[in-house]
Amino acid sequence: MSAPSGADRCEPNLTPMLDMVLQLVMFFMLCANFIAEETNAMVKLPDASAARILDKNQDRACFINLTFPANDKFGVAQPEVLTFNAGVRKVSCGSPLQLQEELATQLKFDEARAQRTDAGRKEWAAGKGRSLVIVRADMRHDYKKVNDILTAARAAGYRDIQLRAIQLKN
């Protein structure tokens, strides 16, 4: 048996495999971006023994992140940042008053969405159908700042407000 000549050799075509790998990389990058909007690495959550995991059945949620002014891992000073994130809307707020205005706007969006169906109108009249407001405040802030955020959410018309914390291991 003779050795195969140059024309008889078979080499695999790696182009489809590379295309698939790149598509997977892009998919995971997109997923990571959507998840990252709900969390903020600059926020160090407080510990709580009664912390519960977020309910997966909750389909509408507004996230409010309050970071603490500190240096990042490169030693660059980072200012305090108050962000409001409701799905596609992400707004950096300068004060709790501006946050209250953003929450009031989100409440109008919630109401418009609820008014599209009869069941939605009934839910809205019963005080339901509003987004859940989740506050993620850095544990180094004093409670007055957190209370100002909670007050702004209540003044905007929200009643279902939760504070995020890290669940302590038993």
C-alpha cells in the first residue's frame, strides 16, 4: 500500500465549527449583558438572615442600584451612582426626586400596559399590575439615603418595594 498523494489527502473543513463557536460566544455575551443590568458589582449588599430568593414568577421589576463612592480595583475614585433600570429603560438619577419622576413615568407605562385588556384594567383598579421595585443599596450607606429612595418609590405610587440583601448561610 502506498502513501497517499497530495491530491488524495482529506482535511476537515473547520469553517462551520468556527462559525458555531463564534455564535455561541455572542449568545453568552448577550445573556451576560441582560443579567448585568439587574445587578451592579459596585453595590455591596448587606447580609440578612431573613433574605429570600427573588420570585421567578415576577415578570415586571424595576431595579434601583445605589453605589457607594469608593475607589475601583485600579484605584480610580468612583462617585456615588443612583441608577434606575426597568427593562429597556436605564437612567442615571442625580437625586431621589429625579428617581421619583422616573418611577412615576414607569408607573404610567405600567398603567398603559394594564389598560390594553379587560383583565388588566380590573387588576389595575384592584391595585395590582404595577412593577415590583427592587432596591439594591450598598451596605456602607446610612439608612437615610435608602429611606429617601423608599420614600420616592412610595410617592411615585408603588406599594410593592423590596430591599435586596445577601442571604446568610446557616
